[in-house]
Amino acid sequence: MPIYNELLAVSVQTGIGSQVTAPTTTDLMQFVSCDLNPQFENLKRMDKGLGRSEFGLIKGGKRSLQWTIDAYLTLSSAATPTPPECDNLIRGAFCSAPVIFTDTVAVSPSPTASAFGVGNAATLKVNDMLAVNIGGATGWQMRPVSAIAGNTLTFSPAFSAAPSAGAAVQAVIYRLNSSQMLWLTVTNWIRSIAGADSDYTAAAVDAAVNDFTIDFMSDIIKLTCSGPAGKYARTGAGTIPIPALPTNWITGFSPQASQFGEAFFDTSAVTLYTASMKMNNNAKALPVPFGSQDPDGTIMGMRELAFDCTMDGDDLNSTFLSDSETKTAHALFLHSGSTQGQFCGIFSPKMYLARNDYDKSQETLRLSFTGSIAAATVEDNDLTLSFA
């Protein structure tokens, strides 16, 4: 059967067992691949008589599913901060909706490269990342907030120049939430050459984001998500309905190239050749209760954050090797993009570098820190992801 089109929607459920039956156009996303891999257990009765025969009773047993989505990080270039196409996947990983901040630089106090006021900072927290138009040849830059006093924000590292009063300040900010879990309905439509959904169209219900990875070093920023799901549906099989395809499923495609941006450990700018961040939510499918074939939903365990990077072995960076051995934490901030509408930044205030040897086989000496661990509390805003 020729495939005419393959479409994907990730929808946030209102609660466990509440399948989304009508995804909206904003739930649709561009993707590289989507795999919904169900596992079905057949129970075979093994009663035996005096001979070698057995009773041939076959019965359906437990059903489980693991899902995986690979996608490019498609961003919005709108003048106002807009969540990316993969917004619902990020919500599932961070377990919270984003904070959308839009304001301007205040006249007082007089703006500097490291501090300025905004009209209302009530929705902001320390370690949030904001983009501001500092003007001139540099244009827009993104930096993390290091302190908040009323409506005055301090940034570390500082911007390269002071913005003018009235300059735009904005971001879409995702923060970790430890007390809430979001369940997703993932629908993968397979369409025939006639434009009709085929019997291979499937949906994962009560899906949880277990692994969430952002790779900044692909030609285009790569996003990979995977996890378990409580229920599985396929066209023509089972009693769970397949969500209806939104009428207008055509979306734009404006990926953000990864080779533009900045990276800092504390306030020191560093050169990174590779960089990727991985979150593991330890999401598990619950046991199958008596009288059912499906797991009773999904839960999250202890969250783990890891960061891999390869750094240029500049003499000033040699201190990071000893710091990795003494477990001296560093604040990590990096972003891709160089102008408004294309920023994607991550920040962790306490990154413990993993001890790895240096690489002498490249054009320049390189330091590899694979499996570095972020350790802090949610109150510390220990990991933020921002788009602007």
C-alpha cells in the first residue's frame, strides 16, 4: 500500500484515562520519525493429560507500548514569543505549561549590560532566560536572570551592551515541575494514496515522556522523546477510537540551524564542538490490574538530568578538568540562534562535570565531559528551557 502521507499529533490530556479524541491543528508537528511499538502477550494454557498433548486454549494477555518520536526543533519567527511546534512534548517532559513573558526595558533604573528594569517581573524567577534587543550591530541576545529585586533584573553573564529604554524583552520559559504529571495522546496517522486513513493509523493513550533529549550539534537541532503508554489503539482493532485528523493539517517549517549561538560556564565563554542535554523522568507503566489487559496508567520516578559536551582545550579551560575531579559545580548556559524568533537556550545553575580524558586526535586539543550531572532542587529552578 503506497503511503500518501504520515502525520503526527501530540495532545495533552486532561488526566489519566482521558484520551484526546479531537486534536487541534496546534497539536500537529513536523517530525523525522514516529514509532508506536506495542507488545502483546499471548497466554497459552498448558494443561497436559497422560499423553503428550496439551489443550490449545490461547487467550490475550497483557498489552503494553513504548513510543519514540524524533523531530527537528521547529521554532517560530513571530514578533511575539510563541511556543515551538513540539510544545506539548516539552510540557510532557517538564510537566508544566510555559510562562510567556513579554515586556520592555524600563527607564529607571538606568539600563546597564548586567541589569535593567521591566514593567512587571511578577511571573519571572531566578534562572529564567530572557532575550532582549540591545540594538546596534549585535541586535538580540539571550541571558539568564541571576537576581530579581522588585521589577529590576540582574543577568549573569551580562549582555554585551546595555539595552535602550523601551527595548523589547521576551521569552517562552519552561520550568521543571515535580508535583504534576501530564499525560499525552500521541496519534500517528498513516494515509493511503487515496487520502484516507489506513488500518495502520495508531494512537498511544496515557503516554508519558520518559527520555527527553535535545542535541544542539546536528545540522538542525534534534529533539528525541520516548516513553511508555497505558493504552494503545489502532484503526480496525480494539474499542479505543482513533482521534480525528484536524481539518487543516498543513503547518509551516522553519527549523533553527544549530551552528549559531553562545556557551558559558558561569560567566566564562567557552567553545563547544558538541552539546546535548538529556532528561530521564523514570516514567514507568503501572501494573496491569485484575480484569484488564492494559496497565493502569503511567507514573514518574526520580528525575535525572545529564549533559554531554566536547570543549576546546584552551589553556583557560584546563581548570574544568580539576573541577570535575573535586566536584566543583558550574552554572551552564548555552543557546542557539542569533536573532529574535530563533533562540533556544538551556540553563542549569549546578552542573557537575564528568571526568573524561582529553582528545589529542583532533585539529585542536579537546576536552570531553560526557554524562555530566545537574543536581539541585526544583526551588532552585534547576533546569530551564527558553525560546525567544
